[in-house]
Amino acid sequence: MERYRTTIILVVVLAVLAGVAFFLNKNGASSAGDVAATPTVDAAKLVWQESAPVDSLDVLSGTQQVSLRKDLSTTVWSLIAPIKADADPYTVGSEADTLQNLQALGVLTTATNLAQYQLDKPAMQVIVKSNGAKPTKHTLYIGATTVDGAGYFVKEPDNPKVYIVSNVTIEPMKTWLVTPPKAQPSPTPLPLTVAPANTITPTGTLTVTLPLSSTGTITATSPITVTEPGAANPTTPVASPTTGQ
């Protein structure tokens, strides 16, 4: 019985050692390339955090560029490229507030193959500047979208980490390349038009023929002017009667 017990213990030990060897070999093969590896996603992180508000934004993609600047005295945003115009204060202001403290949905800690995330040759980049007491500048590379489309893979040039940033932050800047965020003109109110009072002034000629005697008639012609319905006001005296013999 003692001999069988020893055999069983040896079999269990060998099984455990085989399992450990298989696990180590699998992890070693996975770490050989990022394409086969599953990135480790940490909790939500800040890509960067600045104390001064953002006052300069540049979005670039190929030959397309959109540049915006905020006047430090009036805090008004203006487009300087590709056109010069007032910028939409709500759209640009909201984006600038988000980029002052850029929040990530997650961070990949094992991302070394940037091509996997289309970050080796990013199609789009955003340059963010803050000219506070200590001027700062951040360049953000924009890569591919996540599988579910909820975010974009992004990174800074000198930071090895790859972050996932919400598409709510990235998509507006992508649309600026097609339609710059130009301020919309305020609607002009329609002028108030008052209809004039209607005044009817008909003009006519009154001809009256009266019998005078058996030897003649009286013919009188008088123009009249009516200023109200049913009212006739003669403006000239009746002509002298004509008597026939």
C-alpha cells in the first residue's frame, strides 16, 4: 500500500510540473510579438494634465490643417487656417477644455508594435499648447479605432505608452479637417411691417336734368368726390342752367 501511495504522489508532482512548463512556454511565445499578445489595460488614466487653459490647437492630416488660436485678453477663439474667421465658441471651447486635462479610457502597458495600432505612421496628429506662466506643448498621434469603435489608440511621441481616448474627444477634431469650426452668424430678425389703413376715394361726375318749362330744360353737371362709402361731397357749384326758347 505504501508503494502505491508513493507512486500516486509522484504522478501528481509530474502533472503539476508539466502544467507549469506549459504555462511558461505559452507566455514566452506570446511575448515574442505584440500581434499575438493581449494588451494589459489599466484603469482610466490621464494622458496629461495642465493648470493653464489651452489657447492653441492645430489638427493635421496629410496636406490638411486646421489651426485655431484664442485671444488671451478677450478669450475669443479664431480660425487662422485654412480660413480666417471667428471660430464656433462652443465647439472649440468644449474641445479645448477636454484637451487641457486629457482623460483616457485605458492605457496599454505591453504595446511595442505600434503598427498594430496604426501609430507607426499616424494619419492624424493634434498639437495642443498652453501659454500660461509655464508654456506647455503636447503632440498627440491618432491611430486606429478600437474594435468596438468607442475609442482611438493615441500616444505622445516621447511616451512609450499607448492610450485609448474616447471617440467623443477625437471625432470632432476629425470633422474640422472637412468642415472648419466657423462661427455661425446670428439670425437677423424680420422687420415689422404695418399695413396702411385703406382709404377709398372714388371720383365721378353727376349729371342732373330737370324740366324747367314747356319751352326748355336745365342741365347741370357737377363732379363729386366720395371719401367714405355712401358720402358724396360736391367740390364745384352746379353749372348755370341753359334755357331753350
